[in-house]
Amino acid sequence: ILAHVERYACVYKGYRELDDLISLGVLLQLSSECVLKRFDRKSSFFIKMINKGYIHFLGTDCHSISWRAPVMHDAVTILRKKVPEYILDKILYTNPDILKKDGFL
């Protein structure tokens, strides 16, 4: 699992690089903070990535409650308006459950 996929420059070059990673078996995790309005310029790009099926997991960059507190609830609220429910269900529940049970997707 490549966590914090938003931190890698290749992500912004186009979907071909993402296709290459996924074809190698890499699963992609996006930080929930990326869909919030403070990431407005890039948040629409990240939401497109989710809608196109490039994101397998949604995580947080939480380090503690007071520093980088989790914003999962806020992110999911936004995504419920912009992503089909079946995709959101897959990245929030189905994929993590499969990974936990089987060790891979």
C-alpha cells in the first residue's frame, strides 16, 4: 500500500503513472485531508482519482488529537456528495475488510 499518494510528484503527471503502479500490485491510499476545502486547488483532482477507481483506501495523517487531528468524518461528508456510494463503500469498508481477512485485494 502506497500511503499518502498525494505526496508523490508522479501522481500529478497523469493517470498512466498510476496505472503502472497499480499494474505492479500497488494499492493507493489517499489522506482524507486532501478532499477538504483547504486543498481546494487539488481536491477536485483527488476526487476524480477516487471516482476513476485509483484510490483503494482513505486514511488520515493523524499524529494525535491535538496535532493533525483526524478529519475522516469531514472528508466522508464531502465525499458523500461527490462520489457514488458504492465507490465510497469500497474504499472505506470493502477493501479494508478484504485486506484484513485475506492480506490482499
